[in-house]
Amino acid sequence: MLANHAKLMKFFSASEEVVGRKKLQKMIYILKKCGVPYDEKYEFHFYGPYSEELTLRIEELCNLGFISEVKEDKSNYYQYRYGMTQQGEEFLNHSQVELPPIEDKIEKMKEKSSRFLELVSTMLYFDDLTKAEIEEKIQVVKKKSNYTSKDLEEAWQFIEQIQH
Amino acid sequence: MAYKDEKLDEEKVFKDPVHRYVHVRDQVIWDLIGTPEFQRLRRVRQLGTTYLTFHGAEHSRFNHSLGVYEIVRRILLNFEGRPDWNNDERLLCLCAALLHDLGHGPFSHSFEKVFKLDHEDFTKKIILGDTHVNEILKRVDLEFPQKVADVINKTYEDKLVVSLISSQIDADRMDYLQRDAYFTGVSYGHFDMERILRVMRPVEDQVVIKESGMHAVEDYIMSRYQMYWQVYFHPVTRSAEVILSKILHRAKHLYEQNYKFDFEPTHFISFFEGDVNLEDYLRLDESVVLFYFQMWADEKDSIISDLCVRFTNRQLFKYVEFNPNLQMKEWMELYSLFRDVGMDPEYYLVVDSSSDLPYDFYRPGEEEERLPIHLLMPNQDLRELSRESDIVEAISGKKRTDHKLYFPLDFVEALPDDSEAKARILEILNS
């Protein structure tokens, strides 16, 4: 039952706390690109890969009381903070869903900014292209973000680390 | 004259129940509509299994695609000559609007889930592959097919072009809300599109709405909200969708077990093997799928046969409200009881969550998570819609999700009256 929800609960169990919906979106996408079998469908949006299905499923998990969502007013925008609840833990204990180990990858991603994860996930989105084509594409689709060659280099290293 | 500039001698029109007429003057658009890949969309329903709930919902992705094209055509008439708008992108926008759903397969929601497919990938493959559509687009310019694919994939450099086809208030949504309302016959889904088109403005890299048009947008958001719950998430449609998915799962499972089908699933083999090429994909439309379901209704495997009879004859699963948190123990007990009485719970006991359907209502999100609807204020500032509109703010914050438990009540009722399992199953389901 609710296998896709249970897979997400494994993520919350491993991450303890995630700050920001954008960060959450990009983390799940990066895990997916690392071969973790998340079924949420992603499309390319203004700020990189984004999954409406994931947004809805997170909303459901909140409504079920399995994760907590704290909305913080940042004057120009809202920011959301997510963590697993006791009931969520119980749900996960009953679930028989298995995932490959994700803890290390999550730790690595948590240390990074959402801006950086946006870059990484966008690069992974174009992973059917060559390295040079990906870098060119980033300059086209992320023109406003002004990613530097240093950012790109760091992102390549990060991808190398996290995918192996 | 370059092919991209060629016009038909006389404007062609398609009579359309939503927009009255769809107008075509560009030779390129006319030629694209005539391709086999585009004509195939006539054989794919816009709303999948919804016709089993709302019998009028037989409209196809062909109708919708023409509708999206027509809305973009009208938006561009309004954009001509405005700052921030480059009219050289006109044909690109029209082609992308027309072709945006080209890769949808039959009952694509279930097919995508079961066979791990993505219709966007197939849209791209049709546009870039060895197809009639690609031939036409290449005649415009060798780079043109890639540009059209990029716009549809939302990775085109000019974000303004992308946002016409895909944003929170785009031509796609404006067409499907009105069209789905019309064909289902519901009284929701209507809003003043003419007004919205008049107040849309290109500003830098996005389409925004003049603040004076806020109430028309409120109506559009409300219409999305109502259609979402009244039509797209209708529990009976979800029951049909559950059965459809289970048929596909069962057929795949049987194939993997080397089951000998009485009627060979020729059209499905590459789907079962996870290696679908474009040719196979384009051959499978809803008429073909429904034909297989009729044939499989006579299979000796009792599960696929039963599920196909149910789908074909609309003998759907019944449902009860279900809370996976509060009823976790009951779920586990039901699962065992179903197994004990010979109803495989993998096929006959299904929890369905509303988010498993691909429609959304307005969610503003947080900064830089996704692009919201922006209002253009009289002082030229941009403000996010839900910050200005109490109505939108109220439904944006309103959380509502829905889980239902689907099962074949007729099977349960057919169990012997003295069966303890039957009594307990009914007790749980009715509690």
C-alpha cells in the first residue's frame, strides 16, 4: 500500500530535516538520477527539474500526519521546513518497501545550497548530451543564474562523487 | 517565398464547439495537421477513462491540440508590436502549441505508470525522428525541429515562448478546462478567456496579467479547482483507471511468466519488454487497446479475463474512504483476508490517492520553486497572485487530499454467507 509514499518516507527518515521545497525537489531528482527508484515524474520548469507529483505527494504525507511542514514567512516569500513525525515512523515500520542506501547521498546534498542543487539537477536533466553540450545548455536555460565555470566544475565533481 | 512564410490561398477553419472556429492560414500548420502522427491524436481520448463516468467525454487529443493552437494564435495577435515580444517566434509558438501533446499514447496516464514511459519523450522522438512531422518542420529550417522540441520540453532559451505553452496560466490549461467542461457537461470550468487574453502582457521572459484582469484570473483558478475535484479526480473514473492499470500489470506479469495467451499480445510485446520503439508506440491507440481487452476477456487466466470484462462492460470496483494512517491495521487484515478467500489483493484491493492523476490546481509554492502567476501592477511592479487575491489565497492554502480503497464488492458478496472472512471483510469496509 502506498509504496511511492513509503519510498519518500525513507527519504525523510534518512534526512531528518529538509529546509525548502526547492531543495527537496532537487534532492529527490538527484537521487532518482542516481538510480534510486522514485516514480515521481519530473519536467523541466523555470528553476530546473520539478515534479508536480512530488508536490502533491508531499502534501498528502502532510495531511496524513506522516511528515510535518512548518511554513516560515520570509517577507517576500514563504519557506517550508519538513521532518518526519512519530506516525510517519510507524507507517514506515509497517512498510515493506526497500531502497538502495541513500543516507550518504542525502548528507552530501544537505550540505549544499538549493542554488547549487538546482545546477546539479539541471546538468543531470541533460545527461543525454555531451559534457560540452551540457555546459552550453546551462548557459542557455540558466542565463539569469550566472553560474560560473567554477560552479560548473564543482557541480561535475559533485555528480562524480554522488553517482559512485 | 520561404516555406515558413507561405500562406494558404484562403484561410481554413475548423468548426470548434469551444472556440467556435480554429483558424489556419500558415501552410506549415496546415501541413502538420495533415500528418499521420497528428491525425493519430483523433484516436486518443483527451480524458482517458473519464468517458465511463461522464459519457460525453469522448473528445480527443486532436480537438484539444487544435484548441491550444487557436488560443496561442489569438494571444500572439494581441502581442504583436508590444515591447518584449519578438514576432519572429510566432511560427515556433504555433507549431509548439499544435504539437505539444503529440507523444500522448492511449490511456497515457496508466500506460506511463505501468510501463515507466514518458509521453514527453515520445513527443520529442516524433518531432526529431524519422516522421512526417519532422519532414515538415525541417522544411522550415534544419534547426527548427529541435527548437520546437525545446519549447515543448521547456528548455528553449526564450522563456516567454515557453510560458505561452506551459505555465500556471497557459494556453494548454485554458483549452482543456473549457473543453473538458463542455464535453463532460459539467457547469464548472467556465471563465472569461477573452478577458484574460486581453490582459496578458509579455514582460521580459514571462507572460503576466494586468492587475485589472485579476478577477478573470480568479475565475480561472476557481474553475481549475472545481474541475480538479468534480471531474479529474472523480472516484468512478479512478475506479476505471485502477482496473485499467491492473489489466496492464496482469498482462505484463503473464507475459513474464511465459503464459500462453490465446490471443497473442503482439502490439504490447515491446511494452512488456521495456523496449518501446517509436513505430510500436505509434501503432498502439485506444481502439487497439480496447480490442485487446475484448479478446483478453476470453483468456483462461481468470484475473485478466475478469478485469477485462469489468472494464469493457463498466462493472467497476466499489470504493470506500480510507485513511492510511488511522486504518493501517485494518488494511493489513483486509490484505490477508482477501488472500485467504482467493481474491489476489495485488489486483483486487487497491488504495488510490488523488495525486496519482496528472492535473493540478494553483499552488504558488515558495520563491524559485516554480513560476507563479504574476500580476502587473499600475506602477509596473510584479506581484504574485495569491498575495493580491483573497480568493486565490484561500484555496491555495487549502489542503485537500483524498485516498480511497477500491475492491470488487460483487466478489465479496458472492462469498458464502456463513463465511467468517466475508463477515469480517464487510465489517471493516463498512466501518
